[in-house]
Amino acid sequence: MLSMCASGKYSSRGPALIPRMKTKHRIYYITLFSVVLLGLIATGMFQFWPHSIESTADWSLDRRSVHDAPLVQLPVSNPIPERGDLSCRMHTCFDVYRCGYNPKNRIKVYIYPLQRFVDEGGVPISSTGLSREYNDLLSAISDSEFYTDDVTRACLFVPSIDVLNQNSLRIRETAQALAMLPRWDKGMNHLLFNMLPGGPPDYNTALDVPRDRALLAGGGFSTWTYRQGYDVSIPVYSPLSADVELPERQPGPRRYFILSSQTAIHREYRAELERLKEENGEALLLLDKCSNLSQGVASARKRCYKGQVFDYPLILQESSFCVVLRGARLGQATLSDVLQAGCVPVILADSYILPFSEVLDWKRASVVIPEEKLPEMYTILKSIPHRQVEEMQRQARWFWDAYFSSMKAIGMTTLQIINDRIYPYAARTYEQWNNPPVVKWSSVNSPLFLPLIPPRSPGFTAVVLTYDRIESLFRVITEISKVPSLAKLLVVWNNQNKSPPEDSLWPKIAAPLKVVRTKENKLSNRFFPYDEIETEAVLAIDDDIIMLTSDELQFGYEVWREFPDRLVGYPGRLHLWDHEMGKWKYESEWTNEVSMVLTGAAFYHKYFNYLYTYKMPGDIKNWVDAHMNCEDIAINFLVANITGKAPIKVTPRKKFKCPECTAIDGLSLDQTHMVERSECINKFASVFGTMPLKVVEHRADPVLYKDDFPEKLKSFPNIGSL
């Protein structure tokens, strides 16, 4: 019955209760709907289809050569840009709103189509056209992730007008060509690359071409012409970089102490260098242009001293320090050659803005000396420790590899610096700019700033430094494995003469256990930033600390989570000033004050492993390894100096002696131990130039550990007594 009723009320055309639409009305609405639909489709096509008007003319050497580029004639009456605004900064002369929101935090760079600009007489504005160097630079940008061929999406605009070498330019006509660019807009968001600025007789330190508000990546800036935070100081590319392959040489002493290889330097500098040569003999090699070469020998690849011919730049690798003096221009291609050779540049060019100094720490790779102190150069360089010279040699070569070695490296570094200004929250860190890749800073965040996201790896990694105490080591591993927050256990095997026990002999624990064998028996190995440490929290513990309970260790970790920038440990120590002796004294007696916690059992952030290994001031790290003592005091100095804060002692326990260890086993039982510890404090204070350790009367204990409550109500019932 139900189906019969339903069929009676419905026809094949729809419900009978709904009035039928008249045919003419139905045709009208169908037509209207079709028009709207076609309009939406067309709008979508225009919205998402490539913009054919401007994007078809994108820059590409594959599709267009210099000879095929269209000819553009510049009328004499064409406007000329303003000279250049020295007051420009990113917030006044750069429109960041063009960059917009970008999920990848990367600016988009548009390269103008290649054109040949000539004056009304048909004479080109440049005598060289497009140089090989500028060609390489534009090609690198077009192949990079910064590039866009959609001019409407661009944040930064790079002209295809080559202004690298001002010597080849007609100043007025080049400026007119820039002003003709479709989106010039007084140079807003335009970037010009120049390496050889100025010309005779003044040799200005910035490009003389009028350029309105355009950014300038310049190779010879002085403090008078450089717009801090706006312009980018770039190196003068050395043509030898592509032609000469210098194999990387290991840092260390070399045949010559100081080398000067520049030609055509000012006669006053030459006279002073010759005087230094007379005083120091073979330690200084003073080279000049060769005048007795055979015909056909390239003079750029040769240097001479009293008729003796040297291959350049190979000779640079034979010296520890290489002099880089100002020439007619402040920026010198010699700087690039010196860095490639791994020779430490000694830069004497007052007011020179060093390349990429906005992000590069040149103190790590060079020595900058005022020009007036040239007579004292030898004495100044002799005062630098050998270890520091080796680090500078290594850093100099890495700077060249990363930032100087090609036009691509120079161009990408320039764009990255500008990118970091526009997206500062995603900018590269100091460590990423200045530390060679072997130092994997990207895996660690500094605890000195509030974290934006939770730690990627919860829990802590226990690092146990051991040499030969197998039984005690296994007991320590067993006790630590009971701590709920243990994520991984790392055993640093410091004995090169004996292999670790077989896998089957190690205690069976739930957490991963990894053994790392070291190449040398050094105390500093306990603070190396091992790749196996994936957590931010690290527990440093000796292989004889068997008395700490799992509750004490878990509580220490909970305290560290609240204070991740502190050393949080169990054995507390104090430094005191000895008025009779006039120096610092190490104190291990029980007092109400502490200024150190020993890393025989302490939590800290793994960031400090990097600082200890790669940033420890002076020769402290080597001194610790040589004396086999005081690595714990050294890291207390380091953390206190960085943070300005005292350590935190946890739990009341003060006894940490190994009950089963003998005087032979225990390093701390040596009679000279306390004397050496005091020497350490005085040594470290002299290196740091101050006493960073802070004295506090503070200890962290569980709230209920002394209260008369049932044990099951206490989170940490098993806390050791005094």
C-alpha cells in the first residue's frame, strides 16, 4: 500500500506537489547559470595561469644569449636616478610588504630580461657587456630556490645590467638604464652587485652610478659609505679561484711566518715591510711583481724576491700569516687567495668593512691591525698562541669554501643575509654561519632563551666516563636504569689499550645502551657532543658513583627541567679567596655555601657540550687534558660565565666516596689533588679575565622528604641522608 501511494504522488518529472516551471523561465535560468559558471572558470584561469605578459621574458641564458638580447636605445633626455640615500635602512627604503607571507620563509628574486643598452649614437653603456662573473652570478640565482619568473611575486629585483666593475661602465648612461627598468620605483627592493667601485683619481669606496634607494652588495665599502643593516659587504672575487686548485693543507707551522705577496702597494708600506724583513730575516718573505720573466709566462701567476721566482698563489700555503694591505681600492682579491691557501690574513686597511661581516666573525679567521701599527706587526703576531693560529688557519679555509670560492657562493650568501633580515625569526644562527659543518649546531638549541616548542626528545641521556672499573661501571648502569626518565645510556670508553666487555656481559636494561670508544684518554671526552645524545638533558656521572638512588636521580632531572640553563648536581664545592696567599682556594669541606657542582654526578643541557668542545676560552681544554684534572671546574666556569647564574645543588647528600675504591683507584684521593684543584681555579680565572663563579646558599630538596608522612604519599621517598 505504501509503495502504491508513493507512486501515485510522484511522476517521472518530480514531485507532483511542486509546480512545474514554465519552459521560457527554465531556459532563462539555465542560460544565466551557464554565464556565471563560465565567468568563474575564466576568473580561475586568469588567477592561476602563468602571467604571460611578464613571465615569458624571464632571464635564462639557455633561451637567450647576449647577442640575441633586444637592443634598447637611451635618449639623452632620459631621467637619471638620485645619487643614493646614505640614510637608507631596511625599514625606510625597503618595502617588506612585497615579500608577503611565505611558508618557507624565503624571499623571491626576479631577474630582469637581458637587454643591450646603447646611447643615441649606438655606443654600449658598458665596454665589456655581460662579464663571465656576472653571468655566473645570475645563473646561480636563477637555479636557486630564491628565484621566481613571476614578477608579481618578487620581493627583490636584480637587473641584468652588469655593474661589477666600474672601470667598464659609462656612469651616466648606466644610471639612465637602471631608471628605465619597469619596476625601478626609485630603486626600491632592487639589488646591485659591484666589486670594483670608484675610479681614478679618488677611487670612491662605493659604486659611483646614481642608484636611488637600491641596495648595494659592494666589494670595497668603508665605514663612510656602508649603510649598516642595508647594504651587504661582499668579497672581491679572485679570478684565480676558478683556475687554480689549492688542496686543503692541514693547519700547523709553515716555512714562513709572515708573507707579503701583493704588488703595486704604496711605497711607504713597502718601505716598512722591507724594514721588518731586515729585522726578522727568513721569518718574513716579501714578494713583488716579477720583472725578468720569459715571454709568454703569465705574470699574474708569478711573484719574485731578488730574482727568485715563486708560483702564486701556491706560495701562500707556505706561510702562517699573509699580509692584506689596502691598494687603490679598499677591497682586495688577495684576501680571497689568502683564505683559499688556509693562510691567516693580516688585514691592514683602516675603515674597511670586511666581507659578510654582518654574519661572519672575522676574529676567528683573521688578524686586523691598524695601519699605524704596521711596524709592530711581527710582535703582535708572535703573541698569538700556536693552537689559536691553527684554529684560525682552519677557519680561514672554511670561510673561503663556504662564502668566497665562487660567484654562486657570493650570490647565495648575499641573498641569505637579506633573507635573514626579512624573516628574522627563521634566520640562521651565529653557529650556523661561523661553525664548519663538522659542528652540528642544527641539532641543539640554546637553553638561554625560552623554547618555542617542547623538547624533541624527552628524558635524559646518561653519559658514563669509564676506563677500567668494570664491576663498578656495571653497578652504576644497573642503578641508573631504574630511573623512569632515562632515555639512553652512553658509555664513553676511555681506555685505548683494552677493549670493552663483550655485548653478552653488559647488564640487561630497558633503555638503549651505546658504547663509544675514544681515540685518546682525555677527561674532556665526557663533554664531547656525541651524535648519540639526542635528548637536551645530559646526566654526567662517574663510573664509581653507585650510592645515588633512582629517586635522587629522577628528582635531579625534575629540577633541571625547571632550570635547563643551570648545572644541577649532587656534590657541591666552594671557591674562597685566600688573603694570606693572595689567590683563590678550592674548598670541599661542608659549608652553607656552594659555587660549583661536580660533574661526577650532574645534569646539564647538551648545548654546553658544544661550548666546552668548540668555544672554551684560551687553552683551558688542553690544560685539563694534560693535567687529567679539573674538567668539572672548567665547565662550571663556562656555564657561570655564559649564564651569570650559580649552579643548583640537589638533595642533602654530601658523601660521594666510593666505598669499595682504594687510593690507587680514586683520582681524588691523590695527595696533590686539592693543590691542583686550587691551581685550576686560579688558572681558569686568569684565562677568563674574571671570576665568573657565583656563591649561593641554596639547595633543592623534595618538599616532603623530611616530613612525617607515609612513604606512599611522597613522590621521592628514597632520598639519601647527609
